[in-house]
Amino acid sequence: MVDNYNSVKSSELKLKKPNEQRIKKIPKKLLQGNSEGHTFSSVREKYKITFYELLDVTLSSLNNRFQKNVINHLCEFEKFIIGKEKLVTYVSSSYGIDFDQEKLQLHRDMFLDIVKSRKISINSTHDAIDVFKSDNSFGGMLTEFNKLLKIILTVPVSFCTAERSFSALRRLKTFLRSTMTQNRLNDIALLHVYRNEDIDIEQIANSNKFK
């Protein structure tokens, strides 16, 4: 079954079957005793071992890069958001008095009832965020639940975001901009980090910050 799938994909990608390479003779100084170099019985065996080596390196790099406790933390939040976890105790224990426990539970239940009546499936946190983006009335009506989604969006899964911010800081605050104030630096850094987002300049200009 797997071989048939691989052959079909190879034909779609127009990949040629690899040829068996000539066995190279290993120098005597690299051999220990009378042992000979390892030889593969077929090309398939050789690439199979290479594939598993790449897979091991990839998995170990992912485990080292991402923090398991943060991922578990976000998974618990997602269970509560999509309705798999009925109680709000984990959220309350994590953020204490930042949330009104009864109101957060009520707003979550109201959100699930609304999306159910609209026949919208919520299978992940990303789905819930998309619903809030599509309807601005949710933010004012379900304030505690909206606050929870905002906190989740600010939790870094890895150090990549912080590292990119430091790289951007070196490009923004140069020797010619050494007298820049902190407020201006924060604003420019935000514009630089989110430069690919669609920003409404008129809305920003009319905000309370610049009045």
C-alpha cells in the first residue's frame, strides 16, 4: 500500500528512481581492526535509514525549541474554549483575579450557544478567534471571554517572537536614531513587526491616543 502510494507520488512529481551508487572504499586509517565499511543491500534501505535520521533530528529540534509546559497550558485553555472542559477552574488558577470566574463561565456558554444556533463548528481556538473577528458585537457582549482570547494570543509558544523583536530593535534604533524616546520606539517597533497586516491609518489617527 505504501509502495503504491510512493510510486504514484513519484510519478506525479516526475521524480526519477535513484540509482545505486558505487560503493566507496574506506581508507584504512578510518577502519578499526579488520572491519569493513557498512554497505546497504539496496538503495531503498539506504534512503530509509537517511529518512529516519532526518525524522529524529526534526523531532528533537522541535522538542528543544518549543516549551512543553506552554503547549500543555494552551491545550487546557483550548479545551475550555471549545467546550470540552466544562469548569473554568484551570483558567482561574492560572490568572487569579484577572477573571470573574462566574462571568467567564457564563460568557463561554453564551458563545457556544450562539455559534451552535448559527451552525458554526468550533474545533479549535483559531475557530473561536475567527468568529470574533467576523462579528465585532462579540467583543462588547462577551467581555470576559474576549479577554481570555486576547491573553491566549499574547502567550508565546517559543522564543522566536522575542528573538525577532530584538533583531528588529537593532534595525530600528540605529546610531542616527539614538535620541528616540521610548514611546516612539514602541510604536515604530509595532509597525515594523506587523508590517504585513492591513492597518487602517484613519482609524489610528482618530483614536483617543492621538487626540
